[in-house]
Amino acid sequence: MNSAHPLSPMLSAQDVSDALQAVVDPNTGKDFVSSRCVRDLAVEGGAVRFEVELGYPASSQHGAIRDMLAAAVLALPGVEHVEIGLSDRIVAHAVKNGVKLLPGVKNVVAVASGKGGVGKSTTAANLALALAAEGARVGVLDADIYGPSQPQMLGIGAQRPESADGRMMEPIETHGLQVMSIGLLIADDTPMVWRGPLATRALTQLLTETRWRDLDYLVVDMPPGTGDIQLTLAQSVPVTGAVIVTTPQDIALIDAKKGLRMFEKVNVPILGVVENMSIHICPNCGHEEHVFGAGGGQRICDDYGVAFLGALPLDLRIREEADSGAPSVIASPAGRAAAIYREIARKTAVAIAAMGRDMSDKFPHIVVRNG
């Protein structure tokens, strides 16, 4: 990248840093310098080089972010060339309560709801696909032991997990995701007539005996409710944060609040709330109607001080695409629903990245030496 500015021997790294501090990351709302994203800044004559580590996946925005940064630096007198290295570099969040990270998994994201029928599984599938589309390595664990739906939604069909050593299962790969579900081990019409402890033990096995490979995020499609399975996962698994899915309907909101409070009680951060079936737009006349009420998801966020991640319309195509085994992010990547899912995914990843960089709850390593 070239500029008409003449060379100036007075150009310094501080000048460049000051210019970059005026550039705000559109996803975090913070400048790249104060958020410590700028690394290895070097100035040699009229040439400027630096690296930017976002901390969250955003490959679709790399070009626009690079252009913003370059424009700010090229506006400085004396700059004639800018070289910018841009990477996502997703780090593992340091889990509290002494729970160890899962092998091969950096961050675990629980997608939960207080009740069934609010579109939680569809949200989990599209969230995972959107994170993968932005450049992350993503897995999906279908934790709904009694009603697994991810094999159908992700188009896995009759595939079954394999095990090379008779102990660890290999996840099924589809649409760029690593997937495990009880639905991959049983017939479609086999009911899981298990009591809570047995179902909880089965979930633990699926989670810990799957050979997850270098995942940035493991999206867990939780069963609805706040029972044994939910508590076991929240307390014994290194959950980075939870996404709560609801509809605007008052009955759904009551149960969503219970799910939110459950995670709070076991010290799992709430990453945000997704409102499904927010509005229906008539495909014929364009009339908009709030079939299940309006603004319920935002009210929960205001009441509990959590982020509102996004609202999705009541759209027949979202259901049809999920049923077909190719959710909206895959089936209609340029569509409105896919754009909303990608925005939700970026907000979720940004929230996790901010947690990973928060050092306020980490104790220093103290070494006592004799003498």
C-alpha cells in the first residue's frame, strides 16, 4: 500500500500506535491498541509492519478490518508502505472452580433453554456452522439424550462413530464440524427410557470419550429444562459460557429466566440471549406481526444485565432447511437468517474472547524460596 506522503525521519512507533488507537473494532466497540490486539509494531523509514490478533473468528471481515487499519496508518506523514498480519488466535478460557479443560477443546459453549420448542437445537446448529464459517474449528455435542436432533439437522444420516482403540470414539465430520450425539449410536425410533443418573452418565461418556481434535469451540446442544443433566454438565464440565434461547412468549420467558438463574448459581457466565420466532413477515404482502409477543428477550437482558445477541424471525425456511440436514448458514449463506446467525456467532465469540483476556480473577504465581 503506497502513499503520496514524503518520507519523514521523525515517524515513530508511537505515532503509529496513536493512529491505530483511533481505529475502533466494529465487533468489540473498542480500539485495537487499548484492547491489546496490536503486536510486533515496527517502523523502518517509511515502512510500517505490525500484527493484529483479534481473539475471535471473523474471517469474513478480515479485509475490511485490514483496510481500516491501513487507512489510519497511511494518513500519517512519511508512511509509504504498510504491512499488516491479521489472525484470529482463539485462546482457551481459564475455567474457574478448578475444572480441567477437555482434551482437544479450548472453549465449551452451552446452548440452553428453560423449555422445549423454542428453537434451541436449530440455534445451536447454526451457531456452530456460523463460527466455522468465520474460520474457527468447531464441534457439536448433542446433549439432549432423550430427544437428539443434531444428526438429522446436520445431515449425518446413517453414519456411526468408529473407535480405533475400543475406548475413544471418533466424532462424525459434516459441514466442517466434528459431531457426537447419542442419536448416532441408536436407531431413530429407539426411545431412551433411562432415569436421570443413567442419562447423565451417558452424556459424560459422550463428552469425555470422544476424541475431539483441536477445537476452538465445542457447542453443546443442551436438553431443555434445569434437571440432573443440566446441573451435571454445568458443574463438572469446563463450560466457558451459556447462550440462552427463548421466544418472546411470556410462558417461554418464565422458563428462560430459570435456565439463566441455574447457570448463574453454578458460576457459568451467561454470554447472552437469543430470541427466536421474534416476528413473522408475510411472504405475500410483507405484513409484519409479532405472533408470540414483542421484546421479551430484550427485557430478560435488561432485567439480568446480560447481552442481547440477536432476534430471529418466524420463518418457514429456517425450519425446512434444518429438517433437510443443511441449516440456514449452509443452505442460504446469503440469506437474512444466515446473516443474523453469523452476527450472533461473532457476538458470542467476542464475549468469550473478552473473558479470556480478563485477568482480574487470576492469582499470581507465588514462589517461596528459603534463604
